Amino acid sequence: MKNFEEVVQFHGHVCPGLAFGFRVAQAALEALGDRSRDEELVAVVENRSCAVDAIQVVSGCTFGKGNLVVRDYGKQVYTFLKRPHGEGVRISVKWIAPPEDQEMTSCWQRFSQGDRSTEVMRAIKAHKGRKIQAILQADMAELFEIRRVKEQLPEQARVYPSIRCARCGEKVMEPMALMVDDRLLCLPCVEIEKGVES
Ligand SMILES: [Zn+2]
Ligand SMILES: [Zn+2]
């Protein structure tokens, strides 16, 4: 299993969202078994946040391979399904951060008023660090609502032949090209030609 350091390296910074994604992927692998080598595991994520980077690194479900499906509902919900039967787990984040003390509240207030002093920035960084540690150390049951599901699997990634766009000459996968006046065009070129006409 990938560790949190490897996830941070991929993502480029450390943040609470990344910590959540790391724990989500951990929970999924615990429940379903091994990291996805080919396409046996599919992740359906319901947001586009830092968490999704951690999920790609740890679960092996990646955007490029096509076994990561993004349904951007802005929800902290992640479903992992196994091919071919579609059984899996739905993980919903339920964790609530512990309440902030007076000092931190006034710190955020100063920050929102534009205060970027060393004192304020240091306090915010420390606060974020504590939050990340809390997420990394919490029990799964404290963080998530996890339930077993069985769902229809999204269509498997397919490879299509490429053609050359008749206008820009760049390669485009065939089903994405449109026939306009007997010429096969890529979508950006269709937009350009439409603009020229109107
Ligand atoms: Zn981040
Ligand atoms: Zn084109």
C-alpha cells in the first residue's frame, strides 16, 4: 500500500483534502482487497478535489486508465466497485472537525480581513497540520459511513482509431469527430467554423 508521503509527492502539497482521500482509498482497499492493477477496481468520485489525487495514487483507479469516473456533484462520496459483478462499497465522509478555540477563531477573522502577518500565517499552518494529523489518525468508523453496494458498472475504457481533422490536421479519435460539409472535423474546429459562418 502506498504511504501518505508518496501521495503528497504526487499531489505537490499537503492538505486536509488529500488526507481524506488517502483514508478513503485505505478504507476501500481494506474492504475490497488489492490495488487495481488493470481494471478490476473502478472508483466513482462525486467531487473534484485534492482527495481525488490521493485516491488515484493509492487505489490505482486513474483518470487516464478510465477506471476513475468523476460525477461532480460536490459531494464527499466515493464508490468503489469491482468488475465484473459491480459489488463494492460506498464511502461517505461524515467526520466533523473538532470545534476551534477562541484564539483560532480570531485568527481566521484577522486572515479574512487581509492580515498575513507571520503570527497569523503560522497559527493557520499549525491548525491545518493538526487537522491533517487528526484525519490520518482517526478510526475509519469516525471518518466515514461505509456500506456495501452493488451497482451498474460504468462502460469500460475503449480504444478508438484516430483520424486527422480536415481543418487543423491534428489527430482526433474517430467517434469525437463531426462531419461538416463532407469534411471530418475535431470539435474545436467545428466551433471555429460555426463562428466564421455566423
Ligand atoms: Zn491539496
Ligand atoms: Zn481540428
